[in-house]
Amino acid sequence: MTYPRFLVLRMFAFVPFGFRHGFAIWIIACAAVVTASAASAQPLPPGVPEKMPADIPYGTPISLDVARQAVDAAFAEASKRGWKMAIAVVSPSGDLTYFVKMDDTMLASPTIAQNKARTAARFRRDTKGMFDLMETGHPYVMTLDPTLVASAGGIPIIIEGKVIGAIGCSGGAGAQDAVVCQAGIEAVTRK
């Protein structure tokens, strides 16, 4: 039985010395095309999605004015309900753009709010989705990033189909944090 690589080596021996480099590149290119076409022709295994999840492009980072507008709306919602919150807005890279901590907010909340916003921006998805993954038996989620927060209350800010930042809130139950975040999102995305 002749192995394909030995066949190529035998063919390579008959190529004049000056043409060997070009011949080698041609063989590699042909192998890549054959491999790529074979891989693309195979169906995906069960449970593998066709499209990438949360495949939303990043946009120009959120401006200070827009971040302030989101935080002000979230602050108003929290105040109206009597919820003491820390509210953070970050750029797409997760860097802090604007932050407010209400009086008497839980001491852990500022860090949690910033990490919720950072998680939502970097992963381009609501942090409730991370919580849902954890709850359905996918604990690997917590190994993806040391600052990741798998709790409701972090939402990406999407303008014109692009992630420009995210808002994160902390201080109440996750569902309360999400309500306050949503008020901030609506303030900057409504037309």
C-alpha cells in the first residue's frame, strides 16, 4: 500500500530543483482546498447552531453624554421604586464610562454593577443569559472570564445594530436590577 505523502515525495523527486519551491506550494494549496471542501461538505453534528450566537458587531464606544442619559433614566427608575442601586455604563471593551452609586447601596454593588456591565458588553448579551446557562448545568461559563457575572442586571446597549456599550445595575434582586437597566436602555434607544 502506498501512502499519499510518499507518493507526493516520489513526485517531488522528479521535479527539477529550480521548480521545487513552487511545486511544494502548489501541493500544499491543493491539499488545503481538498481539506476545506471536505470539511465544508460535512453536516454539523446535532445541537451545533449554524450561526454564531450574539454575533453583533461592535460600534463606536458610547459617549459620555449618552452614558449619562442611560444612568439618569436608570437612577430615576430606581428612585421611583425605592431601590438603592449602583449603576454603571461601560464601553464595548468593558471600560467604565459613567457610574453612580445611590446612598446606602449595598457595599458590594459598585463592583457587581461594573462587572455586570462589563460582561454584557464583552459577551454582547444580557447577563441573564449567563445565569440561564449556569442554571441549566453549564458551570463552565464561570471559567470564561474572572470578572464575569451570571446574574440578571447587565444589558448591552445596541444602537443601529452595533454594541456601543452596556449598562449594569446592582443592589436588588437580579430581576429588580434588570428593570432598572431596562429603563436606561429605553432612554437611549427610543427614537
